[in-house]
Amino acid sequence: MRGPRSLQARLGLTLGLLLTLLWLGAATVTALLLRGEMNRVFDSALQETAERILPLAVLDIVDREEDGVTQRLAAIREHDEFFTYVVRDAEGRILLQSHAADPADFPPYDGRGFRQTGAFRLYSDEALRGTVRITVAEPLAHRAALAREIRMGLGLPLLVVLPVALAVIALAVRRSFAPLRRFRERLAARTARDLSPVPAGDLPAEIAPVAATLNSLLARLKSAFDAERSFAANAAHELRTPLAGAIAQAQRLRVETADDAVERRAADIEATLKRLTHVSERLMQLARAEGGRLRLDGTTDLRGVLRVVAEDIARAAPGGRVELALPEAPVVSDLDPDAFAILCRNLIDNALRHGAAAGPVEVRLDADGLLTVANDGPVVSPEMLARLTGRFERAAGGAEGSGLGLAIVAAIAGRIGSPLALESPRPGRASGFEARLRMPLAGDAAPSGAGSL
């Protein structure tokens, strides 16, 4: 049988068992010592009784007028007679006996000293050169009853004291493990984005090195992730100027050349450079979403940010496809406006790029902070929906885009503690795609990791 896996339970169980065994062992040894001492005391009392009664019996027998007459002493009052005795002559005739003595309980005299039968402990002595002999008997049941009382006296307190001691041990062990439980709760509360050290100042000396090693590992992971994000952001930033220059050169080449083939190649180069510029911008946004501070000390009305982003995208989208719905009351949030703008731009851009070509993109912000972006288009399978928030994933293999839009939105959603919900088809429709995300409002508690990583 395997023991409990909990260290706290093992320690409490071990201490409880050791205490129980030690207490039982001490009680057993005490009972044995007391029983041996009790036997010595009763033997001494048995011998003392014989030595006190024998001289009196001799005087009584010597003064008798008739020899060989048995005399039974009458009891003065009712009482328990634990010691009984008989006085006999050399021929074994009983001359004197206590009122409760049964001659059948006394074996023939065989000399001075202690004897023991199945039911009695006996002591015999003699006087007048063996002509007067006394045997005093004590029932062994009397000693056994006293031994049981001693054992009960030692054992009964254990039934009360031992459970109390076990409860105290369990409480002490639990209190001793309280710092470890608090450390575990702090560690379990961390999100995947929060790699800051876990406070471990109150841990015992035996566990503190483990916590220090864990915090050191978290620090190394944080440094590695910071370096990765810094590299992506710096690389994307450094690429912007050369890419802009290359696009300008390609556009100039298209204007200056008269060769149709060269013009087509210059157009392809320009398109490729623009896609590369778009990817670099998305990489910078992703680094911003994963590493920047998203919850600020101040607040902003999110309606204004969403209106600016939607109008800017609508100017570039043909046919007025972006339909914006805003609540009348302000939607006040401490979310970084830049992060909210990045989130909105990616959701709307994703809907325009992958939705039906002529279908509208419905953008709605509710008073409770719920942002919904929906579009018409083909149904996306559940398997593809589960992968869309991964990096460089697209709903269709040949679709345009960097494959980073929803990954950026998911990163921001994870940092603010609000899950991104993707559904296809749209609720109540047979087709389309819908993304929903609830923005944190002013006064909402910031989840761990929503600050700086």
C-alpha cells in the first residue's frame, strides 16, 4: 500500500504514528514495571499478614482446653476479604481459619515460603518447631483485577490525549507548510506572460534554494523573451527606411522605363516590397503587444480611438464597406489607446481581407466594452478556427496577408485577461465570420501580466 503523496500528509502521519507507538510503548513498560512492583508489595503484605497472625494464633491454640478443635473466626462486619488463612497442626488438622477461608483452596503444607496454585498466591510459615503452621492465601484474580485497573488507568487517557496530540501535530505541520502553500498559490496565479520573480522571503531554509533556482530560471526566460521581442521590433524598425527607399526606386523605375517587361517586373518588386513592409509593421505590433504595458494609470474613451481607426481604414476600402456602431455613453478604459488601435486595425483589416469582396464589415462597440467585428464570407472549419490565432496562419492558403493579425489580437487579449472568441458561421447566420473581445473598463482589476512583462 502506497503512502500519501503529500509531504505535509506524510510528515503528519509519520509524527502521529511515532507518537502513538512511543506512547503505547511507554504505557506498556510502565504497566509491566507497576505490575512487578505491585506483586512485590502484595507478596510483602502476604508475608506480613502471616507473621502477624501466627503469634496470635499460637497464643490462642496454647490456651485451649481441647486439642484438635477447629475454630472459625466470625466477621465483625461485611467486607471483601482478599486474604484468607488457615492454621494447622503437624497432622494437617485445621485449628483456626478466617471466616471466608475454604480448606479446599489450601494445598498440604510443604514448608515455609511462597507457593502458587492456579487460583491463589500462598505464603506459609510455622512456629513451635512446626507444630503450628499457617498458610495465607490471596486470590490471583484480585491481582489480575488490579493490573487491569492499572492498564485502564494508563490507557484511557490515551484515548483523549492522543487524538488531541495528533490534532495539534496536524495543525503544527499545516502551519509550517503555510509559506510553501502561499508560494505555490503565487506561482499558480502567474500567467504565461508574467515571468517576474515569485516572492519567497517567508519560505523555510530547506525550500528557499528551490525557490531561488525557480526565480533564476524565470529571470533567464524573461531575458530570452525580451531579447527575442527586442530583435523582432528592432529588425522590423530598421527595415522600414530601406524598404521605403526600395519601393520609391521601384516606382521610379516603372515611371521612367518604356519596356513593358521591365515595368511589370518593377510592379512585382513594388508589390513584394509592400508586402514585406506590411509584415515588418505587423512584427512591430506583435512585439508591442507582447512586451509593452497595456494598462495605464489614465483612462481613455475607446469610442474616439475606434472611430479614428475605422474612418482611416474606410477611406482606403472601396465602397464604404466598414459599418461602425458606437454607444451613446462613453466607454472609459485604462487600456493603452495605441494597443486598442492596433487590436481594432488588425480585426477590421482581417475582416476586409478575408471576407466577401462586396460584403460589409460590421464593427460594434457596446457600452460594457464588448467589441464585435463581423463579416460575410465562407464558413471557416472548427479546426482552422482553432489555429487562426497562431503566427503566420491564414484562413485560406492563397489568401493575402501576413498571417499575424489575429496572433497580435490574441496576444493583446491574453495580456488584458479577456479571451478572444472566434465564430464561423456568424451567430444566427449560415455563413460569415465574427470576432468578439471584451475591453477592460476603468476600475476593473488588471490581471497578472497586464503591466510590464
